[in-house]
Amino acid sequence: MDRALGLSERAAAFCCHSWLMDPQLIDLLPADSNIVRFQARFDHFTDSRIDDADPIRHVFRRAVGGAQVSSGFLDQLPQDTSLQRGIVSVLGSGRHWYVRTGWFRVSDPSTGLAPLAMPANAREAENGEA
Ligand SMILES: CC(C)(COP(=O)(O)OP(=O)(O)OC[C@H]1O[C@@H](n2cnc3c(N)ncnc32)[C@H](O)[C@@H]1OP(=O)(O)O)[C@@H](O)C(=O)NCCC(=O)NCCS
């Protein structure tokens, strides 16, 4: 399979550093949502830091500066989806969003997931070798 995907080596683990790793999403989104199911693949979490700007940038395509997001700003944001409502509800109640790093082993057969690794051509491009 690695060869079919153009992968030069097998990865031992897959990690994701993102607001998508914030555990608050579990309570705010439907259990069968893609984000919740994606996060559930990860079984180890390391660093965690406050980052309210990240979900706002990715979901609302808006930039925020400063430590506190104002209620006036939140009132302008669309509330069409459960994710949009959840992001605003957390900030509106004075809480924060967090960026975390999640990871899981891909060599563990119990995950049932195919091995993941960066394609060789992508890694060469990243290293300036392409
Ligand atoms: C990651 C992503 C593809 C997931 O989208 P998805 O597959 O629709 O996610 P889910 O199935 O979990 O969606 C659950 C709910 O959130 C909503 N939602 C998901 N992404 C949304 C977005 N970018 N904007 C608004 N609503 C969104 C869905 O419409 C759904 O709403 P509903 O429950 O009211 O029907 C999407 O959020 C996205 O493109 N995000 C921007 C990129 C990003 O943040 N990447 C990570 C960078 S670190």
C-alpha cells in the first residue's frame, strides 16, 4: 500500500496541531460529525494553549486582535451551523478556545487505520529538494 500511495517509508505516528483537537467540540457538535470523529482518532494529547483567533479565522474568516473578543464582535458572526454557534457560545461565556496537539500510533493494528506518511515528493519539496 505504501508503494501504491508513493510513500517512501511507513510512519509510526500521526499528529495534528489544531483547534480541531479542542475537547470542547465534543459537547458542541453532533456525535457523528466529522470533526468529532476525526478528534476521536487521537488518543494522546500534549501541549494546549489558548487561541481564540484560530477557530474564528478558520470558521468565520475574520481576524481578531487583543486578548478578549468583544460581545459586539461576537454579535456580528453568523450562527447558521452548530460549529458557529458553539464557537460563539464558548467565547460569549468568557471561556476560551485551545489549540492542542493530538497524536496516535498508526502502526497499532487496533486502530484499523491505514499507515499514513508524507508522500516522498511532498517531503522533498518541503526540504527544498524538488
Ligand atoms: C475541518 C472541516 C473540513 C470540517 O468540516 P465538516 O466535515 O463539515 O465538519 P463536521 O461534520 O464536524 O460539521 C459539524 C457541524 O459544523 C459545521 N461546520 C463545519 N465546518 C464549518 C465551517 N468551516 N464553517 C461553518 N460551519 C462549519 C457543519 O456545517 C455542521 O453543522 P450542523 O451540525 O449545524 O449541521 C471544516 O471545519 C473546515 O473546512 N474548516 C476550516 C479549515 C480548518 O480549520 N482546518 C484546520 C486548520 S488547523
